[in-house]
Amino acid sequence: MDDSEQTMLFQRSNKKSKNDQSSLELKNKESFAALPLALRVRPRKISGIIGQDHILGKKSLLPRLIQSDSFGSIIFYGPPGCGKTTLAEVIAHETSSRFIRVNAVMSNVAELREILHLARSCPEDRTIVSIDEIHRFNKAQQDLLLPDVESGTIRLIGATTHNPGFYVNPPLLSRSHLFRLNPLSKGVITKVLKQALSDSKNGLGDRQCQVENSVLEKITLFCDGDLRRALNALETLVMSQTEGATITENELKVFANERQIRYDANEDEHYDTISAFIKSMRGGNPDAALYWMAKMLAGGEDPRYIARRLVILASEDIGLADPGALPLAIAAFQACESIGLPECELNLAHVVIYLATAPKSNSTCLALGEAKKVIKNEPIQAVPLWLRDSSTKTNRELGHGRNYQYSHDYSEAISGQEYMENPLSFYQPQLAGAEEPIAKRLKHWKSLKDQLKEKGTY
């Protein structure tokens, strides 16, 4: 590839992956004003970033790496609108690196090869390749980055809303610094909104609008920690009013009515919320369990999925401590099947409260686990002759069923006979709820068996 081809490739890559910072440098003021507010007010320096103090504080690792320009590849993991893309652009700006931005949804292997070839041909430029939504790259695309990441030809900055442990190839993840970003706090979002309102150069200051504090607070509630969403809401509110207007809660009603919580089916938010839901019921907290259930339903979760988890919990965490838990959970599932939303929400709430307040026992779960462990790790026991099927003449001639003691011929249906050649113990009843009488009954039966053996009755 000659110099002219390299120049054309660089221009093409820059055009295809043009980042927001280059847009901010446009000379045409009208074009700049047409950019979304979230882009116009995006910080240019790390000192301008508000929030994420756990990774950007004075004694934190990331600012030191940026200041010394000694970082390798980085992966930012966090929810939408928490500053992942902003950080990537700030890092490139403060280290004077060539910055190529790629969107994993739009990119392909051919484009990646071009970008990597360009980076190899100009190593002095310290190329940063920023990949938004890197979790959408398949294994082949991620593997393509590995040699150049490992050699330092490029410095990768990946951004993802998905758990990198599930979606980023282990070799690539092991070669990167992983930083988790949190949803921005209400205080941080409110501060940025006020700055955007007063900023006449990049923000909405020239509109001279006043926004009630209660409106700003409700915008922060509406956005669920997503700063981009909050800025978009503020911009829409301000631009829909005349200059100098005062924006009250009446103007905000349309946003409140159309609020959509952050809840992505089959993604991290889905699994995190169902985890909190189950653990709240297991921990005996009906209020928290109802909250997480309401969040899932508001986010569009299938009520049958919630009901299935109730059926599992009824046996896993309650079991014999309350034998009524399982049939009630199954009834909730049947109600979701036959009635559907919104009425079945009441059935779910009914059972959620019942399960959360029921006595707890995981003895069934533990017993099954122990039995499966023995089956896996130890020799399989043969069925004792006295327990084998004796329904045919051949089986009887082989001794099947011989000396079997019919339980109902004995007091309390306890014959003293064993049901494994090498008896094992798995089930350990807990003294909770209805399981306490079971523990006493089993203890009594063991005593009866011991007495029968001592007397030689069996």
C-alpha cells in the first residue's frame, strides 16, 4: 500500500468512525447548535467529568494512568449514560492520541482490518480504537483485535453495558484494565442539568428559561441514572417552550406518563433484578420482594417467568417447612397462564408475600445435592434383592422380593428393614415451621428401628 492509499484509508476510517469531539470542532455554528445537548456539553478534560469518583478520585488508578499516558487497553462496563464514551474521548484528547471510534453494531471484519493496518503503518500516532457496544462483536471480531492489542499497536477502549465476563473473550479481557462505572447519582445529574441550563456557549443558556427545582428532581428520577437521557429530556422541555419561559411540573407530565425504567430482558438488569427478588423472599423481606417484582413487571417482564421462579423457590428455600408453599406457587403460575396481565399481578403479589413470610428450610435442596454428589463420585449400589420387583415367576425364582417386610404389618409402618445395602443419610430436617414435627417423627422412627434390631425381630 503506497502513501496515497494510506492517506485515503485514514480519511475513510476517520469519516466512517468520526467521533463526537471532531463534530464539536466544526466551524459552522449552526451545525454545532444542531447537535444534541448531551454532545454539546460533553466534557473535554478529565477535570470536567462529574461523578464516578470511585475510579476518577485523586488517588484512583485511572487518572494516574491517563496523566502518565501509561495505560494499555481498557474496558468500561456500566449502564447507559454513565460516561463510558465521554471517558474514551477525554482519554484520547488528554494523551494526544489518534482516536478512531467504531460502533460494534455497524462495523465488520473488513473495517477492522483496515483500521488495524493503518495503526500498524503509523505506530508513532499511538492509535486509540474506541469500540462502543463491544459485546456485540462476535468471537472472530474480538480475536482479530488480540495481536495488535497484545503488541501495543493499538490501545483498545471498549465500552459495554453487558457483563464483560460473559460477552468479552477471556484472552482480550485478560489484556485489558476493567473499570466498572455506576449509574450517576441524583446529585451529579442535577448539577449537570443546572450547568447545561446556564451554559450559553454549549448549553441552553441562550434560551434564558427557568426550571423549577422540583422539575429537575423529577427528571433525575425519570432517567434512572442515565445522564444522556436526562439531558435529552431537559433539552426537549426547554426547546418546546418560548425563550424566557418558566418550566413547571405541568410541562413535565408527559415525561412522567411515558417513563420507561431501565430493564433489558435477557441482559444484566434482568438477571440482577430477579436475583434481588429471589434473595428478598429468601431473606423474609416481603416489601423488597414486592418492589423488585413491580420493577420487573413495569419493565415488561413475562409474569410467567416470575411465577416459575416462585415455584422453584417454594421447594428450594421453603420446602417442608411449609408444604402449602408449592401448591400456592403453582396456582400463581396457572393464574398467570389463564388470566394474564394486569389481573394476575394480584395473584403474584399474593404468593410473593406468602413465600417471603413463610418459614424457611433448604433441607430438600441440600439433601438432593448430597444424593447427586454420591451418585456422581461413588460406586452405584445395586438394588437389594428384597426390594427388587417380584411380579414375574422368573423374578421370584431369582430371589427378588424374598424376605421383604411389608411395612403395614408393623407398628407405625416401621419394620426395621433397610432400603439400601449400605445405608446413607442425606436428608437432615431443620427445626423450622412444619418441618419440626418431621424431625421428631424421623427421630422416633430411628428409635423404633433400633429397638427392633436389638430384639432381633428383624
